[in-house]
Amino acid sequence: MVVQVKPRNRYSSKTMEGNQQKVEANILLLGAVNVGKSALTVRFLTRRFIGEYGDIESIYSHTDKIDGRDICFNIWDSLCPQNGEVSRYISDRQLQWADGYILVYSICDRASFNVVRQQVQCIRQAKQKLASTAQIMIVGNKRDLQHRRTVSSEEGRLLALSTDCGFFEVSAAETYHGVLMVFHELFERIREARALKKGPVGFKGIVRSVSAVFGRKRTE
Ligand SMILES: Nc1nc2c(ncn2[C@@H]2O[C@H](COP(=O)(O)OP(=O)(O)OP(=O)(O)O)[C@@H](O)[C@H]2O)c(=O)[nH]1
């Protein structure tokens, strides 16, 4: 069964609706094949786990309230190439588009953890080159399959700590709340990084704002 969610291709980070500025965040899901990227996306969008997802690569748009404010998540559920080498590859278009990454591995699949390890390095290098503030969340999925676990929680946490990423272990199959936390926590990180990049408003900023409101040009 393929879930019907309307895809949308938008690449801006902010839009205006009425007089209210609507905040957007572009989230890219990456990881090896079969780790549950689509399951996590669909859980977040519909609160449901449907089991089989088909081979669809789409960008979905979903608005959620955080602290009383509408946040528009544009979520790119990437399709992983079957070839192991290619699965580590992240395109320039993806790197330029994303404000945040959810790197998914399965706790039962060590090879998928190694893919995430390499993708973290790839994104960190690209961030430096692009002077990007994009944030990364590492997610160990299929937590319900404890008896088949091959990657410990400590390994996931350590990788996240050593690379300045967030970390969650979740089960897309079992709970909605954990998945919600992943997206919300990633958004918080993006918001903080954006605020840091902007820096404090300062005196010049205040003068600029006052000039803009009263429509006068500064003479010095
Ligand atoms: N037990 C369990 N199975 C899961 C979980 N999440 C996903 N699955 C199953 O894992 C399989 C792959 O899930 P997908 O969401 O299609 O994985 P994907 O990473 O999008 O796969 P590709 O698009 O092919 O790269 C499906 O059979 C899902 O039902 C989970 O949390 N627990």
C-alpha cells in the first residue's frame, strides 16, 4: 500500500502568510536501504505505520505547531540506491537544499550504521565549504527489534557526541512520540543555528529597523 500524501516542491526557507511570517525548514532524510526512512516520514506526517512504502522519492510539506508557532517542514524522503558505494553519496543539490538532516540507520544493521558515519563526515565537509548552518540528527531506528540488535545505543550516542549531532533511538513501527521528538529537536537546533548566524541585533540593526518603519534614509 502506498500512502497518499501530496508532494510539494518548494525550496524557500521562509514565506509570508497574511501578515505573519511562516518559518520553514527543509529536512533531508538519508541512510542506507531499508532502514525506515519512509516509515519515519510517514509516521511524522500521518501518525501511522503502514508497513510497506514502495519506491517513491518525494518532498512532502507538513505544518506543525511548535511553541504556538506554525512551522512548515519540507521533508525530502530520499530513495537510497541499492549499490553500497553509491548509498554514501549525497548530491550537491541535496546539500544546498537542506537546513537539517536526519541520518537513519537500523540498530539491527551494522553496515547501515557505517553508512551514517560516512554521511556525517561528508555533510560536515560540505558545511564548511558552503558556510552552512545545517544541523544533523542521527537516528537509530527499529528499536523494537532488540533481539536482533547489532549496534549498541552507546555507539550511536558516541558518534553523535563526537560530531556535534543530535541522537535518538526510535521505533517507527511502535511509537509516534519518539518520531515527533526527532523532527522537533532537529528544528530547535536549526532555529538556534540560524539565530547564532544572524548574531545580536545591536545598535545598527535597531537604527535600520527604525529607518525602515519610518521610511527615511539614513544620511550617514
Ligand atoms: N520492526 C520494524 N520494522 C520497521 C521499522 N521501520 C521500518 N520498518 C520496516 O523496514 C522496511 C523498510 O522500511 P522503509 O521505510 O521502506 O525503509 P527505507 O529506508 O525508506 O527504504 P528505501 O526507500 O528502500 O531506502 C519495511 O518493511 C518497514 O515496514 C521499525 O521501526 N521497526
